[in-house]
Amino acid sequence: MKDISKYQGVIPAFYACYDSDGNVSPERVRALARHLIAKGVKGVYVCGSSGECIYQSVAERKLVLENVMAEAKGKLTVIAHVACNNTADSVELARHAESLGVDAIAAIPPIYFHLPEYAIADYWNAMSAAAPNTDFVIYNIPQLAGVALTMSLFAKMRENPRVAAVKNSSMPVQDIQMFKAAGGEDFVVFNGPDEQFVSGRAIGADGGIGGTYAVMPELFLKMDELLKAGRVDDACKVQYAADDIIYAMSACHGNLYAVMKEILRRRENLDIGTVRPPLPDIVPEDMPQIEKAAKMIDDAVAMAAAL
């Protein structure tokens, strides 16, 4: 049976890190990696939605992963999202990721065109074949990709022995239970929606990968700790506080990732730039709401520490 311990816990989705001209900044990538290592997270999910992967070139995504790996050095589980909207670029990123020694590669389905399931399976399996010694993670996010991981497609993908996990970002927590049951004892399922970390774990998720973890890792680490101790009611208190923060951050005009990067700059003195167009940057009118959300994080961290 596989050792899945490296995937159990809190795995923040890694944010895109840009310089003042909007170019990928190796120095800022490394600074964010060091910051998350210091916070004590289990790992990082690199070049996914939070990493603005669909707005970056193949060369930029390679640069990001190289600099994350330079800091990880066994201190983090690293899952590299390698999907592009064509198979050739995805295969190139998969091969590159394996050459760097990542723990796993991951991929959403192809977006825009609605493809038959066998074509999606061929797309994923081509990436996996390019990284034959690396675990493969299916990323199920139907609300954005426009394609859901059906049980028939899941069964087809399980014929590939390298398929080790599903990152499940569909909203029904029942999906987690279904994938876990069908996958088997050593198959990993990650909870995706941050707002349901506790409920996802309760129904069987081995860990979580989420876009807001990196701006408030203390809260998700505390939820993980409390769940392991069987203190579900206290874990729910922290979950409710995290959810309120997510709603507050989402109320801004600017994109959620731009908001979280500004909060990191204010709370942690960590400047990783802003977001890449067409994602909207924050505007001056967002500042009071950003200050409110930052204070909510401070208050929630203090509350969680006292539990």
C-alpha cells in the first residue's frame, strides 16, 4: 500500500509572484515559498488557478516551479499543475516537473471545447506518460472548467497506476466520499472549496488544497489540528471565521487574489506584486474593505490560538 502521508494536511495553492513590471519574479517566488515553509504547511500546489496559470507562458511556469523547488528541498510536498489548453505544452510541463523531482503533477481537463471522456482521458494520460515516475492528480473543478469528473471517467483514469489522487473542488462534499470509496484505501482525495474544509475532511478528504490558505495558513492549520484531535465543534468555529473572511475579501472590486496579495503585504510585509490582466487589480475604494478583512484575519488567528 502507498504511503499517502505526504499528501495529508494543509497544502496552499501557490500565488503568482510578479515584479513591478508584471513579470514573474524568481526572488518573490522564493520569498513566498520560504514564508509558507516558516508557517508549517504540508506542501504547495504550484501553477494552478491561484498561480494564474492560464495567463502565463510555458517558460514562465517552468521558472516558477524551478524557484519553488529551489526552496522546497524536502521541506514541502510539491504538486505541480501542468495543464495547458493543448496537449503538447502540457506534456512539456509534465516532463519538466518530473525532472525537478516534484511529488506529483496535476491537471484540469481541457477547457472551452466540450470533449468526449475518452479524449479527456487521452489528454491526462499523455501528461502522465511524460512523467512516468510521478504521481498524477486529477483536478475536478467543474464550475470553472465546464467539465465534471464523472464516475465513468474516474474509473477509466484509475486504469493508470500513476493516478494517485483527485483534487476535488466541486461543491457537493458527497463527491469526496464517492471518489474516496471508488479509489480505494490508499487513494488520496483533497478537499478543494476552502469554505468546506471541515466538512470535506469529515467525509473523508485526506487533506486540503485551497486558494485562501496562503493568506491565513494559521486558520487552516488550526482546523487540521482540531480535527485530528476530534474537536469538531472547535474546528467549526475556526471554519466559520475563515468563511467570514473569504466573504469579506470577495466583496472587493478587485480580484480575490489581488486582495489577498495586498493583505499579505500589509500583514506579513511580503510583497509578491499584484495580478496579471485581465484579472482586475484592486482600486482605492477597496482599501477600507481590505483593512477590515486583514483585521478579521488578525482577530481569527488570535481566537484560534486560544482554542
